[in-house]
Amino acid sequence: MIKYIWIFLISMVPVVELRGAIPVGVGMGLDIVPVYIVSIIGNMLPVPFIYLFARRALNWGKDKKYIGKWFTWMLRKGEKAGQKIQGKSSVGVFLGLMLFVGIPLPGTGAWTGTLAASILDLDFKKSTIATMGGVLLAGVIMGLVSAGVFSFF
């Protein structure tokens, strides 16, 4: 049980998310299906809070003495992600957000995608559903990679 709590917590961490939690869980010898489910729940739990509060908090803190540089960097990261998503508008913003979150590359994921959706003022419900689709996709990809179905080396 304690191992699943670790997987849950790891999947909530920005940048790492379920992209790190699933391989860790498989490396611990846990069954892939419960690891997948726990990772998805942990990865999605912060999404509404990020959407509703992150932009406000970052805008508030961007001019503060000690945290301003980091907050400004996070805002720029969200804006760049938003530009990437809008650049994929040929497939639609919904699908673009889902693919942005779902393709497990550095700098993508639920945290960045949700921040971008918030900065772009995308619809809360639609962006949350797109993020969920992306998290499910990323989980499948990472599960297959962790199970050894795909090998990159």
C-alpha cells in the first residue's frame, strides 16, 4: 500500500508526473494496471487547482523580490506552451492540448498543458477533458515503454 502512495505522490510532482511515476512503479515490481490507475488519479488531482489558481498566483508573484524570476519563468513557459498548442490549431485546440499533454516529451504534461489552457482562457471543462485524454495517452505510452514493449536503446 505504501508503494502506491509513493506512486500517487510522484505522479503529482510537476515535470515528473506520471511519466516518472509509472516507470518507478514498474521498477518497484508493482502490477502495471494499478500503477497506471493510481498515476492517472495523482496526475489529474492538481489540474483544477492549476487551472483556477496558477495564473493568478504567478501574476501576483512575478514582481516579488525572491520569487519573481521563477514565477516569470513559469508564466513564460505556460505562454510558450499555449503558442505551441495554438500552433497545432489545424487539428483543433482541444486535440492540440490533448496531444501536447499526451506525448511524453520534456516540458509537456498536465501541469504545463493546464497552465497554458488557463493562460489562453480556454474553457475549463473542455481543457480538463483534453488534459485527461492526454494523461491517459501518456500513461499508455509510458506503460508500454515501462513494460518493455518499446525500446529506445
